[in-house]
Amino acid sequence: MGYAMVMGEALIDLLEADLDGERIYRQAIGGAPLNVAVGVARLGGDVRFAGTLSTDVLGDRMAAFLRAAGVDGRGVRRVAVPTTLAVTTFEGAEPTFTFYGEPPSYALLTPADLDLPAIAGAAVLYTGSISLLREPFLAAARAAWSTAGPLRVFDPNVRPTLLPDTAAVDALRDLTEEFFATADLVKLSSADAVTLYGEHDPAVAAAHILTLGAGAVVVTCGSRGAHVATRDGATDIPAPLVEAVDATGAGDSVMAALISRLLTGGRPTGPAAWTGHVRFALSVAGLVCERQGGATAMPTPADLLARWGDL
């Protein structure tokens, strides 16, 4: 089994909560790519993280958290700017994010910071999310993406609060389609599809992304499950029934679970194999939704066995 290289942001989520009738904000380590890296490690995968962390105390905590989770941090560079904060509010279990911190501590990785031989030697390369909206990270991601070797996995992880107008949405669509075109796997949410394409039917969005060149597309649809599409067919997969308390990180756990399966089994050879991978990923996400969200909610194989039995 090879290793995954995960590139992107690490930040601090301030999660809205209620304590004895008073609204408070609970600090949690997060950022979609960091969540993915931790999720892969918790599932038993070998994973390396490439990104920037602040030199402040919150950056120290994130670095320690990655080490404790078993994530290889040799691709991390420390930067002397305050850690970015994501204030997270909820409607039900669904989070909305507002970001604070300029320049963003998570997006300062440069192409010169990359270990290109390590990227070329990876079995899986993941990038995506809000770090792509900023330079120099975008240039670093493009340099990594152009490196031959790993399976390429991409998640746009759209955050509408960072898209102030139609022009910003159009620019993000062009950017994500650049990566879609050469991705072996694209994972996006149904909300991402609505923002990028105004499309409420995940099958239509997935079919379009396939025409761009993606090898497979998984569209997560919350409690309705997921739509998975390849050039050989498409299907809808229901989600397991859970008592959701916090969906923060659920999509990231789907991505982590899919990467873990790619590490153990390589590229799936047909729709049935992709369906099995997605069923497993939805079980992982279901368990995450039953916990307080963020990186700490990512489960281990023992957690999954206790909750679902043998998957």
C-alpha cells in the first residue's frame, strides 16, 4: 500500500454551540484537506500533508495534532502570520463558514516548497478547497497536479461566503474545471453543484464533469446519500440512517474514505467497485455526523466496526 499526498488548508474552526442558554464558540482544528488527511490516517492509511501553518500557538496545536493523528508533516511550512479562523454557524446540522485572517495562513505554500519526488512517488494526490482561491497556493497545486505518478483526486469544497458575485463564481467554475479535466476522481457535494452550475440534479452535474475528462464523479447529497458516475454507468446510493448532530467534516470523511480505498485497492475497474467504495464512504460519513464535527470526529476501523459491524 502506498501513501497519499494531501495538499490544502489547515485552520481553526470556531463552532457555534449553546451552553446553558448562552451562545459560545467551541474551538476545533479543521480545514477540509486537514480533515481529509486525518481521516485517511485514522482509517489506517499512510498520508502526508503539504500546506502552511502559522508560527503562533494555534499553528503549534495543529502541528501537534497532525503528529498525534499519524499524519506525516514533512510537507508543512510554518509562516509568521496569524492562524486563519473559520466561524461556523448552523441551520440544523449543516454548517455555514465565515473566514477571518488576511493573508490567509493556509494558502502561503509556494511551488518552491514542494517535494516533487515525494509527490511523484505518492499513490494518490489530493487537492482542492478554498486554498485554491489564493496565490501562491494555487501555483503550488498546479505544479503538484502536473507531476506524473499518483492518482489525482479533487474536491472543490465550495464556500459561497468567499464568492461575492457572479464573476467570482464564474472564475471558480473555470478553475475547478481545469482540475476536473485531468482528475481520476472528483468528489463534490450537491450544494457545490448548485453553486457552480445552478444544477439541482446531481446526475446532470456528474455527467457534465465526466465530459470534461474526469474518470469518476461522486456527488454527495447529505441524508439522501450519493450519486456515483463513471463512463460505464451511474447509480444512486442511499445513506445509512443516523441521528445527525453535526455535519461538519462529513464530506471530508467521504473523501478520506475513498482515498483509503484507493490506497488499498488502486483504481477501481468498474462501476461495481466504485459503488462499494462509496457505500463504505457513506458509512464513515454517517458516523462522523453522529459526533461533534471536525477532524476529531474522524473514525477508526474499530469505531466503524462497533457502529456498523463488518463493512
